[in-house]
Amino acid sequence: MEGNACSSSDEHSGMLVAIKIYRPKNALDIEGEQRFRDEYKIVYECRHTNLLQPTSFSIFQETPYLVLPYCKYGSSEQLIGKKLTNDAIWKYILDVSSGLNRLHTNDPQIIHQDIKPANVLIDNTKNYAITDFGISSKRGGTHGIYFDEKNSGTLAYMAPERFQDEAEPIPQSDIWAFGATLYEILTGKVPFGEEGGKTQIDGNVQIPPIPNIPVDIQRLIHACLSKEPGDRPSASQIKEAALARQYPIKSRKLLYTISGIALILITSIIIFTNSNRNREKIPLEKLYETALSDLNSDNRSKVQKGVTLMDSLSNVNYIPAIYQMAFTYGWYIDSVSLKRKRILGIEVFENEEEGLYLPKSDRYSNEAVSLFLKILDLNDSTYANLNAQAAYRLACYYVNPNQIFKSNTLKGKEFLKLSQKWATLNNDTALLKKIEQSLETFK
């Protein structure tokens, strides 16, 4: 939406307010003025704590404008690149998704179309409130007089589908923009540069990971920035994830199913390995050995069984299991990793000259990166060797040219130095040599 905002004092109350001035594509006629009034009414009645409500509107010399509360704390732009606590991040996610959910469930549905840090204000109660959600953004409406649908929004926050001809506003595009907004706040940079989702259309690029951020938040951002609109969560689902501080949220039915499978597997192992019916709890190490044996089998059903058990172990933060899951899904030339992928039906880009054996589906690359980051988040010195390997693998995604991840020297160096720290603790001379050779290339 085109327009300017400025602050002013309400002459009747003495209160400071903000004024949003719209620039019509053409001078408003009587019909245009009535449409503006009708759509203002829709927006005015769409009330929510996390929406900054306009208090009034008017039209001056055929130019419409809105009057909004003035927010003395400014916008969420001031958070960009700052170190935020996990509580602060989840609050931001909860507040913004709650506001979006209110817009998307309104009747008629309202699509913002320009979610970005500057359009999320910090109100006077220090809650986050979406502003500029538009007097002309209701879905299915006609906004040709003062709203240019084709060129609306800010490129860096525009989803891939918005670059298509005659793209209709959809709520999933707001979700993509929210993912880009959250990514920028946490890293200081937009995820795909100034061309936004157009980069995803032009090539199969991957979202850079965010060091020192909980895995659940990273998974949420990755999901929001999915290339396909149908792969993104709804605002309601994001809100639920923020309340639970978990993404994806596992439904009770799914939890019961997974728990049931795990229970059957564990019970079978107990019966098999304890013929004397000793009911002592099997150590995680023993379960891990069983899962690893199944994973390395040539039989598809056994490999799938190994994945299920290994995933159960990774869910209780058993680091060797987390690493094996990442090893299965991630970018490895290793014959064992490639064999598992083939048996599981995971297609990979194969380029022997460049050492490129990346999974073709973003899903597996995202999962591998999330698992590596989870290992680093746990920060358990007992597994210094796996911490070093996890950091090194993450560095590889950004140091070596590939078809999924954009080269990022800064992130590559960060992960190499972190790997170096853990490798030194573990006295892994072979890995230290590889790290030193890699760091030399940056000098």
C-alpha cells in the first residue's frame, strides 16, 4: 500500500497521534470515497490487542488518510540483529501471529500484504501490534483506485507466489513475510536478499541456519519460508506453537502413536535381549546399538525400524542418535549415508566431481541442519567429538558451493571456529587439520 505516515497532535485532546496518508492512483470520485468508507468500516471493526486500530479517517482534497494511535516505543525494526532472550522471541511470535490470525479469520478475510519489521509496532503497553494492515486488503475486494496489488508490498518480504502474474492475495503470503521478518530480526539480514521470494523461484536455494536459536524456532521459520504456500503453517498454528514453545506441535494422537511404536520396539528388544525376563531398564546405549544395527541393514523395513527407534532416542536428547539422524538425512559423500538414503527412497543430487550429494528435497536438508543445531544447542561436553562434527558439517553447507545453500563466508567461519573449539577439546587432530586448511582459505 502506498502512503506516508507522520505524527500530529489531536487538537481536541492534546494527544499525539499518527496519520497515515494514502496516495490514490487516481483522484477519488464519489464511488471511490464510498468504497474507502466501507473498507475503513471493515478494518475498524476488526479489533484485536495485536492490531493497531485506526481511530478515525477522512478525505482531504480527494486524498484519504487514517488517524492511528502514536506508539512512542517505535517499531520492531529496533530489534533487528539484537540479542533476544528465548522468552522475548516467543512473545514476538505469539503477538504477531495472534494479530495475523485475527486478520485472516475476519469476515471478509483481510490479507495484510506488507508484513515487515517496520509494520509491527510496540504499543504503549509494550505488546507488538500490526499496523498498516490496510483499508484495501480484504480478499476478493476491488482496490484499483488507491491500491496497486501488483506492486504492493516490499520485495524482500514478498513470497514466491506474489511474483506471478495476476497473483491473488492469500494468507500464506503473509506467513512467508512473517518468516522473513522474524529471520531478519534474529540475524540482521533478510533471508533471500532484496529480491525476496523471487530468489526461490529462480533457484532451489536453502534458508541459512541461525546459530544459538532454539531448534523449534528455526523449524518454524523454515516452515514459514517454504516455497509452496501449502507447506506453510497458518497463523493459528503459529500461535499454538508459540503458546506451546514447540514446532511442530505433536498432537496427542500422534504422540500416542509414536509412543506406542516406541513402546512396542523397546518391549521387543527387552524380550529379545533378556531371555531371563529381567525387567531392568535397558540403557540408552543398548537401544542405540540396536537402532544403529537396523539403520545399517540392507533390508528396507529394518532400516525404517531403525529410523523410528533412533528418532525416539533423539527426542529424549540422546546426542549420538541425533547425530545419526542428521547423518542419514544430511549432505554426506559417505557410502553408509548414501546407502541409507537409497534404501529410504531419498533422492540426491549426485555430482562426484564436486562432491555434491545433497538431498533433492529441502525437507531433508532442513531436518539435517535442525538436528546439527540441536546438538550444538545441547552443548554437552560429553560428546565433544559429535559437537565438533556437527559444527563442521554446518560450515560445509556454507563454505562449499552447492545447489541448496547460498555461500555465506561469515557463517561458515563461525561454525568452523566452533568446530575447532570442540575438536581441540576432543584432541581430534585429523579434524583440526581440515578446519585449519578451511580457515586458511579465508585469509
